[in-house]
Amino acid sequence: MATPAILFGGPSPEHDISISTGLQAAHTLKGVQAVYWAKNGGFHLVDADSEVTDFADGVPRKARELAFDARPGQGWILKKKPLDISVVVNCCHGGPGEDGTIQGAMDLVGYRYTGPGQTGSALGMDKLAFGASVVNAGLPSLPRLLLQPGVAPGFDGPYIVKPRFGGSSIGIEVADDLDTALALLRTSPHLGQGAVIEPFLLEFRDLNIAVRTYPTMSLSNIEEPRTSGDGLYSYEQKYLAWGDTGAPANTVPADVDPAMAAQIHEIAPKVAALVGVRSVARIDFLDAAGTLFVNEINTIPGSLSAKLFVDPPVSRRELLDGMVAEALASPPRAFSTHGADGTALRNASTIASKLG
Ligand SMILES: Nc1ncnc2c1ncn2[C@@H]1O[C@H](COP(=O)(O)OP(=O)(O)O)[C@@H](O)[C@H]1O
Ligand SMILES: [Mg+2]
């Protein structure tokens, strides 16, 4: 019988936290298959009852290697047979698991999966395109531009420079002036795929909200994540220093005045719609002393944002069951074969002959 497959890990800086999200999902849903995506890109079928510690040295010893075949109806293959998968519950954070890459591959196979499709995933990961979409929709955003030599940003420093396709605060730097910002483009190992530049806020706090799309679009409580003294909410803070210790890293519900809460409630579904959010996503805002800006979206948020739904409470089980039900009900992406009768090819040869 086809069962859900939990996909987690992935060749991304957020590989480790994704193991934790994936195993939480596997333990909650039960009766699922667990597909571990190793840092080197290989896929492995692992015991769905595994613990995080089983991955301490990489691929668990009893894991069975899977092949991946992108043809329709194939997908993950164990000993020449495709796994019998009803839906893929994607628990990958960052990199190719969240940026549209695996989504495109799953579309080719014909898998049903949680989270947005390929294009929405790519938009959610691209800070430049996402920021432009937010502005285009008339929603509040800080000015955000591609950092490039010879283009003045049109606002004063200090600046914050972020990898265009980054996450988890990795590679984010503050620069007092444009020359320092541009120098980062040449020296930072995190900016190889480009960077965005925006004004660095001296006084602000982060405010996050999660949206859930099933059974209907609904919002979580607002969370104020704990930030460091220098204002940057770092990877270490999110996942290492407090993440697993049980210490209250974040405040939910956050203390937010009603007018700002109303603004967040109004904006969050609009941002979710821009990206075609499915399942659950977290939308992060910056509250600059009373002025609200949309900052970013995480389409596969850490722990699937289960802890943000406190009032009314939504259990992890309910959240995951909803995600699976929604994905089961969404048909896989269909590819048009219009023109595959040779018309397109004939047109192409006519054009080619005209061009000589
Ligand atoms: N314009 C800004 N001014 C000051 N701090 C910022 C600004 N933008 C982001 N930050 C801080 O940096 C953190 C990480 O930035 P973010 O855009 O969320 O990148 P990432 O995708 O790496 O999480 C935010 O949570 C916030 O604390
Ligand atoms: Mg962030």
C-alpha cells in the first residue's frame, strides 16, 4: 500500500535541523517511509523510528541506498523497484530541498508533495525576486536591491548585505558604507550567487507568523524570536544554543499592539498567496519601532512552525495530517505534450530553413 514518505536532510547548510524536523514528522505520522537525503546528495531509505543521534556520523549504518529516476512513475528506486509513495512530506530546509530543485524533480516523477510547487519555492528562496514581489503587491518592505558595482542603492548606510539565496543568517554582514559592502561581494564565500543590500535597521525586532493552508488558510499566533545583542538572529541562536535545550528561545504569543497585529494578519495571507504557499509557511516581519516591514518567507519552516499554533492550539499531528490530506487531494503537476505530434518540430525546421 502506498504510504507517505518523509524527505529530510539535503545538501544544504540547514541539513542538520532538517533531520530533526523530518524525524519529528516521521514519529508523529507513523507508518511512513523515511527518505534521508545525505549531504553528498545521495538518497537513503532509513528506519522511520531513527533518532537524530543515528545520523551523527552521516548515513546510518542500516540505511539502504536509493537510486533516483526522474521519469514519470519512477522516483526513488530500491533494488530496481520504485518505492510505493502516496505523498512526499518535504521536511528539507534551505538549498535544493526548499528552492524548487527537488520540487521540479518530484514534478517530473509525478509525485504529490507538501509545500509549494517549483516556481513558488524558487520565489520564496530568492530574496531579490521575493522582495520585488512584495513591493509590487503594495506591501511594506525595506528597499532591497541587487548589490553590484556601479549601482548606487539610493539609500544611506549602514547597510545589511545578505546572500540572495541564503537562509539561517548565514553570510549576512553589516557594512557601514558602499565600498565595504562591495568588497564583501569579492571576499565573502557566501555571496557567490549574488547579494542583496538594504538599509540596516538599528532599532527593530523580528516578528513571525505561520500560515497554514489546510483545511482553510489560517494563521498562527505571532512569535517574537529571541535575538542577540547585535540584532542579528543567527543560526547558532536558532538551532544550536537554544534549539534543543528546551529553553524558551521565543515568545509566543508575542506582545504586539492590536494595530500592528491586525496589520500582520492582513498582510500574511497576501504574502502567502504571492508565493503559492501550500501546507505551512512562516512569514517574517521586521518591526522597526512601530513600522512594519515584510522581511522574508520560509516555505518549509523549522519544525514546520508547529510551536507557533498555540491559540487555538494545533497539534503537530493535526498539522501533519492536514498537510498529507491536502497533498493527497492536489493532483500532481501535469506537463503539456501539445505539439508533440511533430507540429512544433516541423515549425522549428521551417524557421531553421528560413534562417539559413
Ligand atoms: N534590514 C535589517 N536591519 C537589521 N537587521 C536585519 C535586517 N534584515 C534582517 N535583519 C536581521 O537579520 C536576521 C536574518 O535576516 P533574514 O533576512 O531573515 O535572512 P535569513 O534568510 O538568513 O534568515 C533577521 O531575522 C533580523 O534579525
Ligand atoms: Mg530569517
